[in-house]
Amino acid sequence: MGKIKDIFTGEHRKFAWFVVVTTTLFLGSWLIGPGNTIIKWIKAKNEISHQEKQMEIYRQQIEDMNESIEDLKTDRDSLEKFARERFHFAAPGEDVYLIEE
């Protein structure tokens, strides 16, 4: 600790204080100043993580929809069920009752 005290009180004290102040200003501007800062890097990393999670959710939804489409293409019964439930289709002579919740 004595050497550090000697640096700030000795003959080179002005230069030592200049280095400390300059370094502090540089680090401060790097952390919170305008432009490309650490805070913006952290925010960007968080945004990228969020977007990657969203992409995975969308990929899963696409996969589920593709399975549903394939099922509707190959199985006539599931296509008929889908049309009846989604679009309220009915065969000729059938009555359709809509119950809204």
C-alpha cells in the first residue's frame, strides 16, 4: 500500500491522477455512454435469446400444423370432422346447432 501512496503523493502525482481520471472516464463512457456500450451488448444478447425462443416456438407450431395438414390430406374422416367443427359444415338433411360458450 505504501508504493501506491507514494505514486499519488510523489513527483509523478499529476500524471498518476491524470491516468486514474482518464481511465475512469473511459470506463464510464464505455459502460453507460452513447454508442456501442456494454449495456447495449447485454440488451442485444437478451433480445437475441428472446428471439431464438420465439423461433423455436414458431418451428414447433409449423411442425404441428404440417402434421395436421398431412393428417387432413390422408384421412377423410379427420377432414370431415375438421370441416364440421371449424366451418360448421353439414351433410344434406342434417341440422347444425351452434353452442357458443
